[in-house]
Amino acid sequence: MATRQQVREVCSHLDDTRPVSPDSADRCPECAALGDQWVHLRECQQCGHVGCCDSSKNKHATAHHTATGHPMVRSFEPGESWWFCYNDEVVFDLDGVGPVRAD
């Protein structure tokens, strides 16, 4: 666990995040539309887009980052609270910030 100040020392994009509402409750909308499966979900911390992880066939979370430039995602898996910055390639947990989805 890290404080916001500790994260800012290694990631310059934490302040780009804002409170978001996910655009899907429990699925990758793009994969669902294609009839494909996904492995894990990630939520964009600038707009709330939910996309599948890089272990998934379509890698929609990374595609969203590439298309929009939005640098920060959080795990959208129940019980997981970690964040990832694509630009700084940093994974972290923030003190006092729990999972987006409960177990």
C-alpha cells in the first residue's frame, strides 16, 4: 500500500484520475458484442470504460488506452484494488482505497 504522495513520486498521472462510473457492471462490452470471452477486467480511471486485460484475446483495456491516451486503470475484478499506469508502467495499491467491486 502506498500513499498518494508516494505514488506521485513514480507516477505523474494519478492526478489525472477522477471519480468514474463503470460503463459495464461485470463484462467487457466489446468482447460481449463479439461473442468472445475475457480473462479479467480493467476500469479506466478517467472515463469509466471497462475493458478486458492483456491476457484476454482482444486486450480491450489497452486498446482503449491507445485510442484515448487515458493512462490509468484499476482492476475491475471483485476483491482486487490495484491500479496500473500505462504511461509510467507502475502497479500500485493506494492506502484507504478498496476494490471497485466487492467479493
